[in-house]
Amino acid sequence: MSFDRCSSPFGKGVVLVSLVLVALATAVASAQPSAPPAVTEAIVGATLLDVTDGGESTHDISDAVVLIRSGKIVAAGPASSVAVPPGAHVIDAHGKFLMPGLIDGFGGMNSQAQANATLYMGVTTIVAISSDDRRGALLKDAKPAPQIELMETAGVADESNILNDDPVWKAKLKEGPTLTELSRADTDAQLDALARRHVRVILVWHSVTADNAKHIIARAHQLGLIAYGELISTPYVEALSFGVDSLLHMTRYEFGLLPPAIQQPLVENPQNSRLNPAYQFLMKLDPNSAPVAAYAKQIRDAGVALMPTFSLEYLGMPGHRNLWKEPAAGILDPKTLHTPPDPQTGDAHFRSSDARDGFFAFVAQFWAINETLEREHPLYLCASGSSALGTMPGISMHTELELLVRLGLTPREALAAATNNYADKFGWHDIGLIAPGRRADLVVLDADPTVNIANSRTIDAVFLGGELLDRAALLRR
């Protein structure tokens, strides 16, 4: 090979020397020891729970083998068809039950202790907003921590938005008594900026009006983002036609039952002072009436998922447990929780017995409405709402599972609502299922949660991205 045509300004002699040096460097590099191949983890012997098809499928795999390498699941199936490779690190799980790590579709995490409690309870992914008045600022650099999927408002001048650290946006994001809507151009620029920040969920908020909600949802979908609706100004029946992906919160999505005369003032002004007539109407509504059943069918037929966050009202429900008795609660600082329950009784604090009775009646009415909604079998997604209104990170995901079952879902349907329903509904095929290619987030249980949902708390081990967590150490922080 000739180098006579080399165009180097330094001459071909320099080029030849350079080539010799490159060759020597290559030889030295090749002499260095290469990184060891990734070790395969093999979980063997457990029953692999089926959470597909919304919990309708029941094809559990007994004596299963799950292979994990480099944080991903590479194989999962019966021992008769999945061989354990030589040199694998084998974890004996005979007699145990395997389910995917739980996904909290609306949660918070403002301290390392909250991150630890979340993981300890088998919650390996949370959808969280950067900051709000009840949950505090999201701690994004906790370690260890569940996977965080960011959620932000759009279309409004919300100073808590993640973009507030950008000088271009800081002047626009100003809160007032009511969040001001942004212009269409600013909304588009905001959505583009949020997508670049790897925000995965857009929260269509109270003061967004119908035309803007329609545009935000459509633009979010163009960007591959999910749209949650927690609405006041936008009528819920319109949001269903716009293609909103999920409706948030028992005691909010029931606003879809409001007649026009009560909804219209909220379109014009969504301030809290305008909500009293809405709630007065809903408190008098027959939960078993035809309009409630018709609304349930609208939700189901639109394919929109309900995310009730029942746990926000858990302390107003009969038979609630004292959440402070959970081991993970021992590391939580009450000061980091919004209106935590009484440590001795596990009950909410009330100003008076009348306030307590009023809250219990309020919760009972909305629960009865939700029983009618559930009879039409809409798709459900499990979320805790923690750490607002007496909820606790990680712990309240299990109260949510219990409440979904109390509402009428089977235990398996409730588990699907906390796992694979997210993958199926949102297209999040990196999580939610123990299957090849998914992130290796797994929970090993001592008892079968499809028989009794309380068994979802019999956690023996948690894997986060293929790493076996030291659960005992999580409780020492």
C-alpha cells in the first residue's frame, strides 16, 4: 500500500510515524484484560404469575426459570424449556411466587427514606411530578431509588414546572390565584421542551379549557407522551372524545356526571370556591342511577383508564389499617408526609366529630358511585397518590391493591392494574411484565397474591434493574 498521495501538510514521514504509534497503541490495548462477560442471574423454581390481558389470563408458570443479564430479562418460562446456562448465579425460589415490580402511576418521593420505603414494598417505578404543595419537591438523585417517570403540567403557567430552572421559561411560569393558560405557541414550545427533558406524562390540569386540552392531548401523543386528566374547566365527556389516556382521582372524575348548569361556571372559573355546587350535586346523586351507568359505559368505550388513587381517602373507609404498623413506616419522618395519620390509632385527625362524620359520608358516597362505574369493567391503573392526605410511599400502593379488590376487581386484575396494564395502555414495554427484553424489576413473594391480595405484602426479595436489593438495609436508613 502506498502513502504517496497522502495530503497531510506534515509530510508522509510524519504519517508513517503516526501509523506506527497507532499500531503500538492498538497492540497495548489488546494486551489489556477485557471486561468480564456479564454474569447471568437465574431465578429458579418459583411460580411465575400471569398478569397479562388485564388480569383475565391465568396461565401461571410453575417451576419457572427467569434469566437476567445486564439488568434485563433475557428469558422466562418453564424449566422444561429455559435452560440455566453454565456459570449462572442460581437463586433458588422454589415455593415462592414471582410478579413484576409494582408501578405507582401517581406518587411522590421527597427523601431517601421515602425512596427506601417505596422499594421495600416492591414498588420499582413511580410516575411523579417535580414538585407540588402536598408531596414536596421530588428527590431525583436518591440512591437506591425506583425508576422515575416524570410528569408535568402543560398549557398553564405553573411555576412548579420542571422548566422553571430555564431563564426563557422562568418569566412565563408565574402562579396566581388561578393558573393562567399559555398561548398556543408557548404551549407547543413547552411540550417540546418537556419531551426533551424526558418527561413521559403530561398532566392536563384544572384550569385548562376544552380547546386547549384537545390540542395538548393531541400534541402530547405526537411526541409519544401520555396525557393524564385531572380536570375542572374541561368537561370530562369532552376529554374522553379528545383521547385522554387516564382520568385521575376518585372525587374528581365524577365531575363527568355534572349537568351543564353546574359545569358551566367551572368552565369560566375553576377556583375552589366554585366547587361546592358540584359536590353538593354529586352527594345527592343516586349512585345506582342510569346516568352513572351511562357515564361508566362512556369511559369503557373510550378505552380510557381510571386511576382512582383510592388511598387518598383510605382513612375515611371502614376497616382501614394503621399504616404506621408497617415496617417501612418506621423510617418515614412524619414531617415529610402530608397530614399523616395518628401514630397510635392510624386514624386521620379531624377538627370535630362533625367533620369526621362528614368526611366518612363523603367517601362513602363517592365509593358507591365507583362501585357502579366498576360494574362496566373499565380499565384500571393502580396509583397511591402518596404522600398526600395520609398516604405513605410504597405502603399505600398495597392499600390501593386492597381497595381495588374491595371495589370488585379480582386480585389478579388488581395486580395487572399495578403492572402490565401500564405497558398495554401506555406502550411502556420496558416494564410491567416478566418477559424477555423488559427491565429486570421483580418481586419474590412467600404466598400467592392471586388467592389473597394481602399476600402481595409477603415480600421475600426485590430486584431492581436486575440487582437484588438488601431489604434489611433499606430499613436502616
